[in-house]
Amino acid sequence: MEQKSAAAEPAPPKAPSFEEYPLTRQEYINSLVHLYRGEMHRSLVWRTRLDTTTNWAVVTTAAMISFAFGESGHAAIILLLANLLVLAFLFQEARRYRYFAVFRARVRMLEENFFLPILTRELVSPIADWRRCVADDLDHPKFKTTFIQAIGFRLQRNYLWIFLILMVAFVVKLFIHPFPAASLGEAYARMRVGPIPPWIVLASGLTFYGTLFASLIAVRRRGMPVDEIAGLEEDLGHWKV
């Protein structure tokens, strides 16, 4: 009899799933605050990595200039070859900037559409479907800028000045080190490196810097990515890059 009565007892109610629980206003706000803190942390980590790459480029430039002017026997072409090292840092920084832009865009989306309405007490988000945009980006992350755009942006902000410093140092090395050149022809002759004639060195330098400036102009015409600080997320086109 005890076994039959035990079998007749109803089963305990099944615990509701996560989706069946209603989300309260406080839980919603807490979730977005934690999401904002997480995305802010990741954007700051990648921003620090950008500064690290720039520091490497600056230190490398300073070291190559010091080496070139350290002894009279060091050829000026060393400063042209330093451009290749700086170019490698530029490519690395452009890659890091693309990752930074992903998290930075999410942070700005939350700031503009969640925190801004709370601060102004006008509880209307500038972008109606911003939550869906953030959710889709969390589900399928997308870069917010192309690799070429990232190269152009970092080149315009930092690396253009580094390349110009190397170019000026190259010219100064030719004209005044180890002693001032008596004529333009003498400075031109100093470009020779062993069996390599001066015109090849000059042509290589002009080609590199010409390509550099032409690429920057082309990228600017196609459109640069949004600014790191002042850019807004009102235009969602770059969310689909």
C-alpha cells in the first residue's frame, strides 16, 4: 500500500527555464552596466597595445638615427632601410586598431543610447534598434573598419611623422655628416653603397615615399574610419564591414 501511495504522488513542479523568468528593470540595467564595463576594459586593453606598437616604432627610429650618425662609416641608406621596420610596425598597429574599433564601437553605442538618455532624463535612444545591433555584433562580431582604412588612419595620426623624421635625417646625413658636403653632387655621391649606384638608392627612396603619400591620399578619398574619441555610432554602415 505504501508503494502505491508513493507512486500516486504528483511529481514536483519543474523549475522554469532562464527564458521563462521575466527580466526586471533592475536586472536589465545591471546587465548593461556589466556589459559596458567589460567592453570598456577590452577597448582599453587594445588601446594600450596601440600605444605599445607606436612606442616600438619611435624607439626603433631613434636607435637607427643614433646608429647612422654614430660613426662616419655608417651609410645613409640605413635610414631608408629603417622605413621598412617602421612599415612593419604600421601594419601590426593597423591590425590592432581593427580589434580596438570593434570594442570601441560597442562602448560608444552603449554610451549614446543607454547612458545618454539616463543622464538627460529623456528616455529615448537616438537609435531605435541599437540593442539589436549590439546583440547581433556579440553573436557575429564584425570589424568596423577595413585593413586599408586602419593603415591610413594610423599613418595619418602617428606614422606619417615618423617617416618624415627618417626622411629628414636621411637628407641631413647626406649633406652634413661626417662633414658638410661642398656641393649637391657630393651629397648625391654619398648615396652610393658599395656596388649600388646613387641613382638606385635615390629612386628607391622616392618610390617608397611617393607610394606612401599616394596611398594616404587614396585612403582619405575613400573615407577614413571614425575618430577614436569624438566619433559617433549614428551611421551604422561600418557595423557591416
